[in-house]
Amino acid sequence: MRDTQFYFWKPLMERYKKELSMVAEYYNRTIPSFGDIEKEATDYADSIYNNFPADKNTDPATVADFANDEGIQLYELLNTMKKNHLLMTISMMCQIWEQQLIKFTVTEMRHLLSFNNNALSFGDAKKIFELHGVIFEELLSWIKIKEMRLLVNTIKHGDGESARKLRKIRPDYFELEFIKGTDTLELADAVLLDSYSLMVEEQDFRSYVEVTKMFWDEMPERAYSNVDSIITAFSKKK
């Protein structure tokens, strides 16, 4: 029987955490580019009104309505872009964390088993961690990480199984504060086309950054299994 070992080398764990922190750092750098979108939309509407090529037959009220509508359309576009920036950053961070997990697993196992870099899924890596005694469900970070993964799947696929599970643990993601009893995703029918489809806030993103970093802090120094148990486990999947 050939033993396998996961060695959670401290400098490597710190590098993983730094990579996750960098996602937040770059978000902080880019989000100010949206500025005050309400003022930008108002200024745009004022510019249309003040520079409209009017003549004696032009109705100022009609021009004002047109300019106001254009300002509203710009605000809705910018607000959707701003929300999508947040949602896509969460998706990217989740993907980075999952790839860290998979790459770590492949690297640790490669000296005993042959893997391609893209040979493992997240579920496969999780199973191999479990075979080494690292049970995700026992980690303090897992509840929020599981929530994050459900959110990311909802962002990708819209209203489906992940959204149904997410509603149970984060109903506030689907509620408008000023319209009670309304499911925002059902109304929007898609995630990235409407800024009100998912009521996710920056504080949610920052909590996900912290729990993905916590995950690596929760790892033991070493964890052990053996090749035969891994081969047997994956043979049963086929």
C-alpha cells in the first residue's frame, strides 16, 4: 500500500491567501471608476436638454421628458454595469479558489498518480481531500463557501436548482426592501441583465474573500491517505 500525503506548506497557504486578497484589492481599485452614477445620469439629461436643437415649434416639456428618459436609461445601464462588476468579481474569486484547490491536489498527488492539469473537477478534488481526512463540512469556512458557490452558479445559470437552494439560506438576495413579497430573480428572469435581479452587496463579497482565506488557515500541516483508497473511490464513480 502506497501512502499519499497532503503537505499544506505554510508559505504556499499564505500565497493562496494573498491571491484571494488581490481580488479584493483590484475590486477596490476599479469600483471608483463608476463614481456617482446618479449625478452622471442627471448631468447627461441636463446636457441633452440644454443642447437640444430646438426651433420655435419645439415643445420644451417634450424635450424635458425626452432628456429625463435618456438620463434614466443611462442610470439603469450604469447601475447594471456596477452590479455586474460586483457579481463577476465574486464569480472570479470563487473560480480562483477552486483552481487553487484543484492545482494543489494535482501537485500533491502527481508523484504517485498521473493527472493532467484539467483532469480533476472541483468535486473530484473535494473527494480526494476527504479521503485525506479533510472534511469540508466540518470546516468553519464551509457554510459560507457553499453559499458563495450557490450564488456563483445562480449568476451563471439563472433561476434553477442552485437558486432554489440559495433562496433557503439567503432569502434577502431575492428581496427588494421597498417591495415585500417580491422575488427579484423571477421578475428579472436573468441575472446579468438587471441590477435588481440579485440583491448582493459589497459586504457579501468581502465576507466571501475572508472565508476563502479562512479555508486555507483551517488546513492541517499534513494529511494522509493511500493510493489504493483513492483508486477504489474513483473506480466506484465509473
